[in-house]
Amino acid sequence: MLRVTSNMMNSQLLLNLNRNARTMNDTQLQLATGRKINKPSDDPVGITYSLRYRAELSANEQYQENVDDATSWLEFNDTVLSQTGNVVQRLRELAVKGSNGTNPQEALDSINAEVKQLKEQLIDIANSQFKGKYIFNGQQYTEQPYKFSTGADGTLDTSSASSVITDNGLLNYTVGESVNLPINITGNEVFGGNESDNIFSTIDIIATALASGNTAEVSSQLGNLDSRIDKILAVQADIGAKSNRIELMSNRLGDLEVNLTDLQSKTEDGDYAALLTQSKVQENIYNASLSVGAKIIQSTLVDFIR
């Protein structure tokens, strides 16, 4: 038979006390943090899922930031396109007035003065910036697309505006896993490149015709103005379609965030009510162990001699 000594009893008692104390401490730690996984050894399998959910939530957060930025960019583009459309529409109205052969030259000169001002306005729009980036110059957004030298009279020489070729590179925003959406438009798409309806070329022709009283030439440019208006509207419609796509992505990312957060909570968060009950049970077990241990340890040889 195995002889049970006092040392063996004491060692076993301390082992049990330490185990109960450690178990109680782990439960109290979970209560204090509200998490059932505080270190990898608590749940080796669960920690792998937890890290995966955290990584996916972090990526989802970045996607949402990209969506917000892309939405702002598209909204700004839509506003600028509306301004462009209004200016070109006003140009058409002036061209209709200027094509009237009954206008005296003074009236044509007055119309021409406004036409030139509208050209300056379009150039200002063409050089629009969003967050320090020129929106109509593709991937070369740090460079001003419509940049001209100053003439002898101190004004900008914009005679070469019709020959400007903007960068056609795309700015892609990553708004989801493997989902890249181009959100920019180029200046040549809006104002025209090497096309007959290039808005700046059309304005120059109209201005020259008004200055010489050639109303027939002014009238001949109405078709180019209509063509450019249609193209601007087409670009604006494309912006609207992209905005709708972005909105759908935003809703999807929001739903994904809720799902991932719920999964992470189920993996990491502790059941407070269950932990509270468990903590109380373990506290009672520990106190009972102390009580029993006190009776075992006090029984020494001296107690028997008595």
C-alpha cells in the first residue's frame, strides 16, 4: 500500500489551492475585461478566427473610407459638370443672339465681350481642384492642365486652350475586395480634345465671327455647341451611375461590418451572466478548499501527542 504522509497531503492541498485560485483568477479576468479570450492559450482555435475577423474589419474600415472619399470626389465632379453645362448653355444663347443678322456691330461686340468672359470661366472650371488635385488631368493631378502664359497686357493668353491635351489616366478607388472603381473624368472628355466640337475652339470661332460681323459663321457653330452639351450630359450621367454604384457598395460594406462585428463578438466576448455565476461557484470552491486545508494542515505530530 502507498503510505500517505503529511508532506504529500500538504503538497496535494497546495496544488489544488493553486489550481482553484488560478481558475478563479482566469474567470475574474474575463469578467474585468468582458472578453473570454485574453491570451492565445485561452482558445487557440478561437484566436485564429478572432485575428481573421479583426483583419477583415480593418480592411472593411479602409474600404469605407475609400467609399466616402470617392463619393465626395464624384459629388464635386457632378457640381463642376453642372457649372460647365450652364456656361455652355449660356454660350449657346449668346450664339443664337449673335447669329441674328439684324444686330448692329455694337451689339455683336457686346455679345462677344460676354463670350470671352465665359471662356475665362470655363478655363477656371477646367482647372478645378479637389483636395489639392486637379480633377481634369487624370493621373497627372498635381499639374495644372490648362496653364497659359501672361500676355503683354497682363491678361492670360488663352488662344491655345483648344490644343490642350489632358492626361487620360484613370484614378481607381479600391472600394471592396478586388473591386476598383475609376472615379475621375478627363478634361478632353468634357471640353473636347482633337474634335470639331472642342468648346474652346468653338468659342474662338464664335468670337472671331462676332468681331467681324459674320453672323452666318456664328450660326454654323450652334451644332458644335449642341454636340458638346450632349457629351457633357453623357459624362454627367456616367458620374451618376458611378455614384449609385458607390452607394450600393457603401450599404454592402455597412452590412458586412455589422456581420463581422457580430462574429467577432461571439468569438471574443464573454457571457457576463454565465461568468458571474461561474465566478461565484469557483469562489465557493476556493473557500471550501481553504477551509478543508486548514483542518488538514493543523493536524501535526504535536496535535497527536496532546
